[in-house]
Amino acid sequence: MRQGRVGCAGWSISRRHAHLFGEGESMLARYATRFAVVEVNSSFYRPHQASTYARWAASVPAHFRFSVKVPQTISHELALRGAGPALDRFLAEAEGLDTKLGGYLLQLPPSLALDMRSATAFFRAFRTRSAAPLVVEPRHASWFKDRVHPLFEQFEVSRVAADPARFEHADRPGPEPRWPYWRWHGSPRMYYSDYSEEALRSLAVEVRKHRNAPVAPWVIFDNTAHDFATANAARLQELLAAPQRKRTRA
């Protein structure tokens, strides 16, 4: 798996892509016959009981991992401030995944500028509660300044490599990421656009550069509106699994 883990935001399977998957007792179980990771986005909108997470964990193989999105209550409504009680509830629920938990995704609203004091307090609160990998997808320019790097390093927080990129360097993982994590939303039209073969090959090259990171690289396709995510993920999976040709000197 060190070449990179590839999956989708959610585990729906359309009829036209059913041939890519094996048999299973549930949609998630079938999804897990092809991909080894998935991003749980529904946790952003509503809570799930720990028993629900446990049921999901029981339906997938031992090597399978879930990335769980932090609720919008924390990221958007509270803007990371005074989030301790909400964080306690959320983490207690997601811990139902047990060993199948891959880490947490924190997506910030475009309006949320970096406030060093509240960000430090939040990441400290998170780390007193969980040692799980944490990746953040900031969407305000202030989060891409050099002064943020020590903060991320202190609390072992990685930055998402997002496409389409809102700012310079937003399309690549933050400096020395502990958990290299790409979220490809569809470009040029978010959630709708398909990715070309050229784009996927370029992505494979970038992912391989991070294969020795502390946590194996993840790539999540979120261009689900027209069902391109599954095909794009399957193709990238093939590209990453293909043996690399050694260059020979002329």
C-alpha cells in the first residue's frame, strides 16, 4: 500500500461501474473489494452513532481504512473556537471504527482566516484527545503563509493538496507532510468534471514522491456529481500499481 491509497468521497457504486467491484453483502462491502480507503463526508452534516461506525468497520477487510470529516459544527459554526464539547462527542462516535480509523479531515470554510490563538487552542485540544492522523483543508489565503508551518509541525497536522487549487501551492501537500492527502474535487467544474489521463499520470508521479511519508499517501476523488470519481480512482490505482521503468544511461 506504500505506493498510495486511493478511494472516493463516499462508497456509492453506479450500475455503469459495477464491473469494477466484487460481490459483497452491502454497498460498502462491495466498494472495499476494489478500494482500501474511503472518506466519510456524511459526518460533516450529521452525527453517526458509534455503533454505526462499528458496523461499517465490521463490513470491510482488516487493511481497509476510513477518513472521517470533522463536523461543520466545529469547522464552520464554531470556527474552531470553544469546540471541546463538540469534539468530545464527535471523536467518541468515530472511535467506533477502532483499528479501521485512518484519520480525520478538517475542511475549513473559505471565510475563515487564520487566527493563530484559536487555531493553536483547537489543535492542542484535538491532540489531547486523539493521536490519529489529522489533515486540514484550509480555503483562506492566510493559511498558506510560512508562519503556519511551525503550527502544523507542532501538532502533527498535514495540509490537503486540493484540486482545483484556490491559491499558489494549494495543489500540493504542505511542507514535510506527515499524512500526504490529495482531494481532487473535479476541474474545471468542481464535483462535475472528469480528469484526463494526463492529469492522472501527473498525479501518480506526485504521489510517489511521498511514498516514504510516516503515513501512506491518500488520494480521494470527490468529483461524484456525474460519477467520474470511481473511474478516476480506479485508473489512478492502476497507474500507481504499475512497475516503474528504470532509466538507463545513453
